[in-house]
Amino acid sequence: MGFDRRLLHQVANQYYELDKTQEEIAQALGISRSQVSRAIKQARAEGIVVIRVVPPGLDFSDLRAELCERFGLRDAVVISGEGGPSHLVTQNLGKAGAEYLAERAKPGLVVGVSWGATLRELASALSTARPRARDLLTVPLLGGLGQASVELQVNDIASRIAKALGGSHLYLHAPSFVDTPEAHAAITSDSNIKRVVDMWDRLDIAVVGIGCLKPPSTLLQEGGFSDEDLGRLETAGTVGDMCMRFFDIEGKPVDTYLDGRIVGVSLDQLRKARMVVGVAGGENKTDAILGALHTGVLDVLITDDVAARSVIRLSKQTEL
């Protein structure tokens, strides 16, 4: 009889990510060492763990250079996106984002973060790596109470990143969008909410995911939108979002019924940040990443080689 996927993930995470022995895992989970061994084998058989031999000389410097030149980026990081399921690519993007942030997060900085699966993996990777402590402030870039799974919510992500980096954080106790512009004005005038909102004009680093309307997509699954809402967004030309700010393939903001109701940083505020890092990958996000690059918000893009090639190819096609 096989193990359930939750247990398989726990075992695989502790064995491969936390480098624990099978005996330590057995004691922690209250199972036998032989059960741990069988769970590791089952996790590999079911694709929860994918082991890949990376050939020497795997180099994406050409893609990095082309992304920077074509889109005016300050920097780009490209990881391998071949040969693995989408959740593994998301995990590896999170690790790359964690490394990038840890290298650049200095004492005294204000770091803004968004929500989603990739940012969750970034926070997890930082917690595992345990970089040296530094005194900085992490703030959520949008609300999200009750509109996503706990581990995807921005408050959880912001607090985990702050803890991993030895800094402090603020909570934003608000949904990502409210019913009316009047409700938005009321909630953002609350002193506790305003304390966070005011920080959006003082961002040193912003780390954002890029949402899309093509599955698999956290925005589709956890964004709190009805099928009717999503249809209206698509009809308006939306290809993606950053912090619930929607844009089309040319990077132009899309006028939606949510205007005036979003509790989140604006694209103009992001442009004023000293550095904005976008973390996203997967071929399904091609349109969204290209649109995000066209907004002029991003200074740095962290993506995979499959998405990078697809974005560059689409960019060339739209120039014709």
C-alpha cells in the first residue's frame, strides 16, 4: 500500500532539501526507517522528486544578455526549465530568487514582496539556506486575507522572508480587493493599513511574481476570481498581472472593474523602487512575462530557459 502525497512530500523535503538522514526523518515523523526508504522511492516514482544530471557547460549567458539588451534590464538570471514538472521549475525559480535577494538585501533596506507559489518557494529556500542576519524591513505589496491558501498569502511570505533574513516585517490585514472604491478609501485610511501603504513609496527592493491567465496558474486557482471575472479580464486584453495590477501584451495597464478597489502597490510606485525583481517561468507565462517586461517596471528578471526563449521569440514576432 502506498503513502499519501502529503507524507511523500514531507519525507522528500527532509531527505533531499534539509539533508536529514533516514533515521532522523523516521524519528521526526513517527514511522520506521524502512517506511522512510520506501517513501523516498515512491516519491521518485510519482515525480515528486526529479533527479536530473546536469551536463557540464550548461550556460545561458546568451539568453541573459539578449534579455537584458532587448528589454533594457539591469540583470537577468536564467535557470534550466527542461525535463521537469512545472512545480519543480517553480521550486528552482524560488531558489534562484532567494539567492539573488540574499546577496543584495542590506541592513536598513525596505523590501516589498508579493504573493504566489514562486514567492512561497523563495521564502522556503531562504528559510532553508539561513543566510546571515541583517536588519531590514519586509512589507507586503498587496492585501490577500482569505483569498488564497495560507502558505501563498503575502503576509505569511513577508514574515518568513523577514525571519530568514533576520529582519522585521509589517502585516497588511486587508483583502487584495474590496467591493467598492468607497470601501477602498476607508480601509486604506486606517492607521494600521496606512503604515504599510506608506512604505510602498519607500521601496528599495521589490520582489514580485508575474501572474497569468493560462493554467497552471496561482492567479486562476487562488486569486478569488469567478469564471465571469476571469472572462471579463481576458476580454479586456489582460495577459498578466503584478500585485493584481493587470496589463496587456504591450505592457499597458488594462482598465478593469477592479480599478479603485485594489489594495496593492501601483505599477507607478513599483517603477520608483530602486530595484524590482520579477520571478516567473514556464512556457504558459510567455505572454504574461512579455507584457510585464513591456511595462518598464522590471529591473531584473529571474526565469527559466524555456520561458526566456519563448518570450524572446514572441517579442520578435510582434515586431514584424
